[in-house]
Amino acid sequence: MANAELLMPKMGESIMEATILKWLKKPGDKIELEESVLEVATDKVDTEVPSTYAGVLKEILAKEGEVVPVGKVIAIIASDVDVHTSATEKGPVAPVQEKIVAKATAHPATEKTNGNGHYVGNIKGASRFYSPLVKNIAKEEQILVPELESISGTGAEGRVTKRDILAYVQHRKSGFSMAATTRQKPLVPASISAGDEIMEMDRMRKMIAERMVDSKRVAPHVTSFVEADVTNIVFWRNKVKRDFQNREGEGLTYTPIFIEAVVKAIQDYPMINVQVDGERIIKKKDINIGMAVALPSGNLIVPVIRNANQYSLFDLVKTVNDLATRARENKLKPDDLAGGTFTVTNVGSFGNVMGTPIIMQPQVAILALGAVQKKPAVIETPQGDSIAIRHKMFLSHSYDHRVVDGALGGSFVRRVADYLEKFDLSRTL
């Protein structure tokens, strides 16, 4: 049998390393082609790594908890496949490189001493390891080694991740000090009494906490509210959901219907579909909708529907169900979480009537969907006004007031409500 090398695979744009969470196989175990061998974590998602060979796991070269760069050999598999040349003989796998947009400045990054130390191109003397991507960003942004050393890292053993340094750069552009941005001590420390239970945050909760704090620091949030009459949608779904379940073998939720209305409103108000880069506004061509999914652990994850404006309602239903299922089964890939331009979160699934969601950076807006409730409402009829029972819900639209004013933010969420209220009862699925 030939020895085949199992490499840390490429797992999406800008992913250059991953942390090994758990080996699912041990030396001596038989492995089928495409069978999951280990679980890994990146700064975007936890996922399983399938084997590229069938055979027997001969040796594990990277232990659990270790941070491994893309392309590195992590295990040896004794395979029946004739492996003529190993990956190392062919040359190392080129890691995916992050495209760094240089900021407009008259002072290009150099490696010269500048009073306080050296730029990160000369990393000797640093107290911890920095990945090539982090060093490239630091060099491009003219971050000195002492300054880099002051950044609190959220990676393994306190390492600075791409997200850490990009958040730091954003804060620095906004006028924040050099103080660490992610693990600042609270103004009032927590009090601990006898009998209190102390729990360490899991990895995903740390990431969520970091991103939420960063978003509130960077973007001034404003929220507009609209109440929508979704009676037609409720009646239509009740009419077709059983046939859809019998035909497709899966459920029909409100989420894809709401996402369709959001996409239409974005097409009417494209300046909601933007991002902020320093003093520049980037108007996104693609409409990529993130949908928040609650996990069994209680955490949230946001897979993305890319080019959602090209989907029919049927396509949206299938895609929403697929992403939600894979999210709850921990089977999302890093690319499933990348590239979102607008996010929708359904707080109504928890029985909440409305919420004030926090923006997913670098997006500038997020829409919360409240619970659908029966309410008495005044309706207009040919015979005059009357009171009837209607199905209503609140839409809560949070947006970045740096680039989205109240007129735009409020008009957008009103347009979403208009599309929901005008839903066609005769539609087919």
C-alpha cells in the first residue's frame, strides 16, 4: 500500500489556517473516500474535513487544538491508490491569499525603523507568532511591532487573527486609541458569590461577542419600525404547505417569503446594499442575503444566500431549508458564511414581537422579523370601515447612520412591508 498525505484543505476565500478541534478517526481505522476524518474550526465556521483517499489512517501529524496552515500535511493514509507523487513533491499548496486594499496614503509601508520600533516586515523580537496574512495587513497599514503586540488576540493561545487586526485597523481609522479592542476590562467587575456557576465562553460565543462589540463601536445604530399586515401570506401558506410537504418532503416556513420581499426592496433602494471602507462607500453589485439561524447550543450563525435576486420563491424555500438544516448539523462550509451584503434575523421564532438587531459588519443594515400575531384592525371596505381579525407583525430595521439616513432606512423597511401586504394569494409554488 502507498502512503498518501492528507493535507489541511482550502476552505474558502481568505482562510489561511484552521484549528483542529477533534479527530474523528484514530490510527488503524479504515477510512472511505470522502469520509469525514476530523473537525476543524476557522474564524468563520466549524466544519468536518473529508478524506481525499480511501485506506487506513496510518499516522496523525497534527494534534487537537493545534493551528495548522492550509496545505500542511496533517495525517498519513495507507492507500490502495498508487500515489506517484506526494503533495510535498509537487510543491506546497498555495494558501488562499486575502486581497488587501491599500489605503490612500502618501507614505507607503516600509520596514524602516520609525522611532518606536520596526514595521512588522521585520518581526524579530515579537513575543508571539503572527500569520503571514496578519503580517501583510500590519505592513500595509504601517502598524509597528509594539503596536501589534498591544492587540488582544482571540485565536489559539492568544494569537492575533485576521478579524482581530482588521477590527483594530477600523477602530484606528475611526480615532480609537491603541488599546486592545477585544478584551478590555469591564468598568465594573462582575461580583461572584458562593454558589454562583462560572462558565467559560465557547469558541463561537467568543466570536459572536467580539463581532457584536466591534459593530457597535464602529457603526452608530438607528432602528426604524413598521407593522405589516401579512394576512394574505398566512392564508396562502396554510393553503399550500401540506401539498408542498407531501411533494418535496420538507416544510414551508415564512422566512423565504420574507427574504423575497427584502430582495425586492433592496432592488428599489440599492443604497441599502452598501459597505463602508474608511471614507468610501462601496455599492455592492450582488444581493447576498444572510439569514440568522439559531443552533442547538444557543448560539447563532448566519449562512448566506448568494445572488438571492436570481432565485424564484421555490428556489428560496429549498435554499433556506438546506442552509438551516446544515447549520444545525454543523455541516456548513466557510463559503456558506462569506460575502453577505444584508442580513435578516427572525426574532419572532422566539416569540418576540420586535427587536433591535446589531449590524453584521461590514454590512450597513439588518432586518428583524417579529412574531406574526392575530390583532383586531380597521380595514376599508366598499361599505365603509370595519373591524376585522388580521395577522400582523413588526419589522425592525437597524442601520448604520454614517451612510443610511432615516429617510432611506425608514423607506426601505416600509417598502418591505408593502411587498408583504401585496402578496398574491393565487401564486403557485
